[in-house]
Amino acid sequence: MYKPEAPALKPKKDLITLVENRTVYSLNNFELNIFETNQQSEDVRLKFNSFVLTSMFRGKKVMHLFDQEGFEYLPGESVIVPADEEMVIDFPEADFSNPTQCMALAIKSEQIKETVNLLNEKYAKIEEHDSWKIDLDTFHLKNSFEVTNTIDRLVKVSTETNTAKDLFANFMINELLIRLMQTQARVLIVDNYKKYANTNRFAFVIQYIKEHITEKLSIEKLCDLACMSKANFFRQFKRELGITPVDFINQERIKIAKELLSDTHNDISDACFKAGFSSTNYFFIIFKKYVGVTPGKFKELCLLSGGRNLLNAS
């Protein structure tokens, strides 16, 4: 899970309300809302008249959507909400020492349609029966590395006083929508690769990767499984899933390494080689890139915290 950089909190003297205090940044094609809550609350209702991408920065909410049972909403996660859909929100732990902070990015429908149409016209998916779309069934997501990076840049641009910020922000909104669709596609295929292995070549490739993740994986073998040239395989895999095959393999191996490092019986070398890495130097570089700390520091933090609660942390 990758957590966006949290914006600075409002000084207490500037708060209008302790529950969902709202700061708005209006740009050409979207509106960025930053909400802060400093008081335990229940049944707070919020609705936008346009599509909204929300993402958590601090604290914890319990979100109720689509008349379904509430779910915990935490930093490093995003939720997409269609226009005119009411969000019902609880804040079970919020106070001044543990505030809740999130963004709600309200995007014009025209911008979304243009981005989706462009992808389908110029960058069609590899399978003829598939097309680009924002999937409202996959509405609660763990942020990918790429989505978090884009959110960080978009918030920074939107909140600064640059005269060209609308221009920069429009590029980033398109990027964020594409990253979102890629992340949804990846979640769908990775979580259901067995279901789609016979109808989607990337699901078939991911099944093979999952089954052989701790072994030496040949890119040539993956290309053969996809019935594609190496150049086309890399290009289409990254276009549809938002990540290169090598990065996907590395991220899957890092998940295994984190599990191994949380066990006191495994040292760093054990985690490295058991997870499928062939070089400790490369393992250190990749681990630091995706986890944010070295394997040694991660193991130390696991020991201090009792072991398991860091496994989903970035």
C-alpha cells in the first residue's frame, strides 16, 4: 500500500468546523477538496454532483456506500464515487491528536469521457472483447505506487500559486484517470487471474508468474506465453496494467520478502533468495524503492511492533 503525502493541517484558529472542515481549490476541469475532521462523529453525509475520486491522507473513516455494510477507509486507499451518490461516513477515532484528512477530487464528466474515448480509440486493449472504462464495481482500491505518485503531484500543483497550474493540472488529471483505470485492470486480473486465464493473455501470464515467482523467470518465456514479441509484450503489459512485467514480478517478490522478514527465523539473505531475488544488492535497491526503508530497517520495525502490522504498509 502506498500512502500519499499528507498536506499540512489547518491551524485550529482557521477551522470553521471540527467535522469535515473543507478547503476547496477550483480549477478548470476539476475541484480539489481537502477535508479534515478533529472530532469523533457518525452518520456524516456528503454528496457531489459529479464523479469523485477520494483518497485518504490521515486517520481512519468508516465509509458506507451503495447501501452496503460500512468498510474501514485508511491512508493509502482510494474510493471512487459516481455523481449524486451519497457517502455516509463515521469517524470513530478522530480528535486533534489523531485527525482524519482526505481529498475528494470532483472531475467533470466531459474530461472523463474524453480520456476514456482517447484510450479506446488510440490505445485499444489487446483483447478484442475488452475496453477501457472506470469500473464502479471496483470502487475501493489500495493505491498503486503510480496512483500515489500522481496524487502527490496533482495536490502540489493544485494548491500552489502558479499561473500555469490549470495547464499542468489538466495533464495530471488525464494521467490520474489513466493510472486509475490501469490499477483497476490490474486488480481485476491479479485478483481473478485463474478465472480469466483462458480468455486474457495477461491473466495467463500472471498465473504463470504467481506459480513460479520464487524461481528464475525468463522474459522470453512470458512473451511466448502471451504469443507476443518482446517489444509488444512490454508495451501492451505496461499500457494495460500500468506497470512493466519486471516491476510486477519485483512487487510480487517484495510481498513475499516482507512476509519472510516479519518472521524472526529468517535473516535478510533468507528473505532475498527465498523470495526469488538472485542478488542481495538488487534486493536492497528494489525493497527500498517500494517499501521506503531498507530490509534491515523493516525487520527492525517488525520486531518492535510485534511482527505483522507492517506487512500492508508502504
